[in-house]
Amino acid sequence: QPVTTTSRLNYQNNTNTFNVSFYYKWIGSYTPQQYDDGQYIYGEKVYSYALSNIKFSYNLFNNCKLALNIDNIGDYANRIYGPFVGRQYTIQLSTSIK
């Protein structure tokens, strides 16, 4: 297993209408290996990399919330070991019924 570190920063304004969340993960370099038929097979070295995500959310009304997520801001992808998908954008509109 490679060495990893993670951190998260959150901000919320005084009226609780706007929130920002930032997530950061660093993965150290490693050499992947598989066990096959009594022996280890080593893959190519994967060098250290970082992944970061950010989420903005805004309360439009008392029961309606709008959020924008950007995952994998640095657009890192590794087709063999993952993450397999680069940067992703998501817009979310949610409501609660009372």
C-alpha cells in the first residue's frame, strides 16, 4: 500500500446560505504487484500524484439547495490502476419536502 495523506477545508458563511468544501489527497509512489501462480508479478512504478475536489453549495430558498462539484481538479488519470476518469463536473439541485 502506498503512503497517503488527506486533508479537508470547509467554509460556511454566517447565514448558512453558502458553503465551500475543498478536499486534497496525496498518494505516494509505489510499484504495484500481483500474485499469480505462486509468484509475484511487478508492474511499472506509479509515481506520486495528488487528487483534489471542490464543492460549492448555495441555499436558494428554505428548502432548495444548488451545488457545483468539481472532482479531480488536476485531471489526473491512470488507465491501468486508476483513477480511470479525469476531471468531472456535477451540478445538483436538491429540495426537501416537509
